[in-house]
Amino acid sequence: MAADYYDVLGVPRTANESDIKRAYRQLARQHHPDVSSDKHGAESKFKEINEAYEVLSDPQKRANYDRFGHAGDGGGGFGNFGGGEGFGDIFDMFFGAARGQAAQRRNGPARGSDLRYDIEITLAQAFSGTQRDISFNHLASCVTCKSSGAEPGTLITPCDRCSGGGVMRQVRQTPLGQFVTQTTCTKCGGDGQTIPSPCHTCRGRGRVETEKSLTVKIPAGVDDGSRIRITGSGEAGIRGGSDGDLYVYLSVTRHERFRREGLDIAVDVPVSFPQAALGGEVLVPSLEGELPLQIQAGTQSGSMYRMRGRGMPSVRGSARGDELVTIHVVVPSKLTKRERELLEAFAREGGDLVEERSFLDRLKDAFTAD
């Protein structure tokens, strides 16, 4: 007779959703086949735990279970068609074959899992491109048994319980006819084969955890959140399956002076009042070093100059963004006696009058190029 699902998870029938989830996670970690020395026993227990959680975590399935119990146990509701068989056997008549085929596919090749690695770089490194040496742990193919899981010189044999099919078939005679149910083989866990002499290195898993080192080349122009795929550097495949991939996610730290806007780089540049009034050449910082910029006489604070082709490169081609330079006129907080006399003379000559410029003139200044 099937075990009570509440007993399997060790929770009372009044347990809420959080209690059920907490109990499931604790038991799943405890009985996971990868951490248990008794692999076959752990797989059976692990499947039982998952089956119980699948029912009790679903409100509708749980309500049906609370009312009718296990299918075919004579709990009422959908079933007892006179022969003691419940609605689960009718369901298996239609879908049991599909479940059996899914179980049988477990003994075929399986692709390894993908992995993720996070790297943090500076804006300057994103501009010029760089490379990083990284190392991480992953499941690699066992070299001792060549991923077979069997001790060298020994054989992998078909499961004697399911005859290598990975499923168990049961035929039942009911008033509605002959029903066939198929369940995953509890001895081989659906693999269809057993390993009498497991490999001493990987303990029959065919994979071992090991450290892997490689160099990641980061192209110029990458942005925050960019992803680099390194094919075949993830977990090793199972039963001859292909290896997974490694995905490197990039995080670009914020620069203390530059701001990235797509492919463009924005920067604020302070200039003195005489420089803004008279115009001339100023040195502007960039990711390539200082660059000369010619500003016009009468440049107002907040004016923006565009230095074409001085921004970020594109990772998809030869295109380059621009550098957007915003001018900020700095007003001195302290003046010498001579500076004050000169400014007072300038004011007497009309320099303290504010010129009201037209909207079109201000718009033209905003898009002035070098």
C-alpha cells in the first residue's frame, strides 16, 4: 500500500503551504542521490518525496487526495468501480505509455547544465577591451571510467527488475477491461541499467567535481549586463551527451567622471569666465586621454559640444559613438583687489547687463560641434 503523503514529508494534515515547502526542501537535500552513499535507495526515497510534494503543493490535487486518498485505494469519489480500482488506473490507460517512454529516454544521452560566472570591469576596460583569467568548479567527465560510471574492466548490465526498459508494467483486470499501468523502475531509477562495480573515482556517477581555469576575452564596447557565451565550458554531459556552456555576465562599474549613454560618452568640463567669454582651446578629458576642444567666444554655461568618434566602440562593427562635452562656467568665489577693480570696470562698461537671446540662438548653441 502506498505511503501517506503527509507521513512522507513528515507534516500534519493541517500544515500550510510554507510548512510543506520547508519540509520538502529539507528532505530533498537530505536524500538527494548526489549526496547520499546509497544511490539506489536515495533515488527511490527522492522520487517518493517529490511525488508527495507534487500533490500536497497543489491545492486542487491536495483537496482530491484529502478526499479520496490514493487512486485505487477504494477511497470513494471517482472510484471504486466494483473491482477496487480507482481513477488512477484509467488515467494510466491513456497516459501510462507516454510516462513509460519518458522514463525510458532517461538512459539516453543528456546534455550537461549551463553555468554562470560574473565579472566586474571598469568603464576604461569596457572601452579598450580586456581579458580575465577565471577559475570555477564544475562537473567534468570522469577520466578513470571515461564517464561510464563503471570500474575499468567491469561491465554495465541491464536492470534485472525492468529488463532494461526503465519502467515496470502492471496489468490489472477490472470490470471495465484490462488496464496497464507503467511506473519508473525503483531499482535502476529509470536508467534501465545497473552498475555492479561503480567507479572508485566518481562512485558510479560518471562525473567528478573539479576546478577549471580559462581566459575570458572581453571585446571593446561591451556594456553593463552584456553576456559572453563560452561553448562547452559548462557541466559535462551524461551518457555521452554534449557539455553545457559557460555564460559570463559583465558588470561595468560607474565612472567617477564619465557617463555612458549608449555608444556616447558624456562628461562635464569646467571653464573659467574669461575662457567662456573669449573662447579658445581647452583640454577635455576622454577615455583616450586629454583632447583639445575649441570653444566659441561667448559660450554659455550648460552649452554642449559634440566630439565625433570619441565615444565607445561598437562590439558589432567599426562604428564609434561621440563624446558629449557639457561646459560649466565657474564663477570665482574669491577675488583679489586687482580682479575686483577689473570686473567693476567691466560692469561700468555694460558687462553686467544680461542679454536675452532668442530660443533659436540657444538651440543652435546646444548642438554646436567642434
